[in-house]
Amino acid sequence: MGLQIPALNNEDTAGAVTVTDAVFGQAFNETLIHQLVVRYMAGARAGTKAQKTRTDVSGGGAKPWKQKGTGRARSGSTRSPIWRTGGVVFAARPRSYEQKLNKKMFRVGIRSVLSELLRQGRLVVSNDIIPEEPKTKILNEKLKALNAKKVLIVVDSVDVALALAARNLPYVEVIEAINLNPVLLVSADKVIATPAAIKIIEERLA
């Protein structure tokens, strides 16, 4: 038994598209979806923060003054963390925040997200969403009826006209089906996919 992804509107030439339960009929797995989103957001972190320890700062090769007889506290190096120009205790180092997630978990998580989007009526199909001309006004007119704060358009391959028309719309993101991003899927109020993109998604996640 198949499911149907509704068309964007009655005038759309694509009409409703029938899809399989195996991809678009999965149960909602909140724990896995959360793990998937956290993994993607963690992977986007630069992790390039760096500070200097006492071995990295310059100077301090000699003892500043003798151990006894000066009336001052003993000191062995100007690179000590208690000195103004000294190193940092527990200094930050460049690191990777990447988290591992195997391919099977990724596919199950994406299927769960897509299934929930379909159940909530946030996933539609359209063949007319790609404008004939690279004009923002044309694309904006097509999306105005949605009244959505954030729209994700999924295509089989990025069209130049669509990319140029969407780049000036802050609430619109365009992504290829092979690069499905769980963060964009979850945060979108409406996901519009072309029939060709739906076919690619089914083939990759089946």
C-alpha cells in the first residue's frame, strides 16, 4: 500500500505523487532524530579556538630573580600563568566536534523525518516550483500562498534559474536530494520537492 504526497496546489502539473511506506511511512523516532540533528550541528562547528600555554609564550628562559633574599615571592619563570604575559592554564586547543553516526542510523533517521513531515502536511510535491526565468519576484509569487516562515526546496539537481531566484529570499533554502540535511528538514515550515527529487530520495533510502 502506497502513500501520496500532495501537490503544492491544484494548478501544479505534477499532481500528487505515490510513494512507498518503507521510506515515507516510518514511525516517529524522536531520540534518533535528535541524535541526527546534534551530529550535523556539531560537525558544523569550526573547533579552531586556540590559546597559548606556558610552553608557547615567549621569554622566561631564566629565573627572574634569585630564590631568597629579595623579599619577593619566589618565581621560576615569566611564562608562569600567574604572570601578566604568562601562558594560560588548561589552554583551549583546536579540536573536532564531529560525532560518528553509521549509515543505517542516518537512513532510518531521515526516513523518520520525511514520514513525520508528510503526516503533518508539511511535505508537498511540485513540478512548477522552478521558475522559467531567474527572477526572485516570480519565485516569491509561487511561494506567497504558503504563508510559511521557512521553505525548503528539494530538487534532483540545482537549477541555475532557481538558485538565482532563491538567493535573495532569506526564508528559502534550495538543496539537492543527495545532500538532504536533517537540520534544514526539521526547521522548515514547508518542504517542496520535485517528482525527480522524490524518486532519488526513495532510491537512496529504500
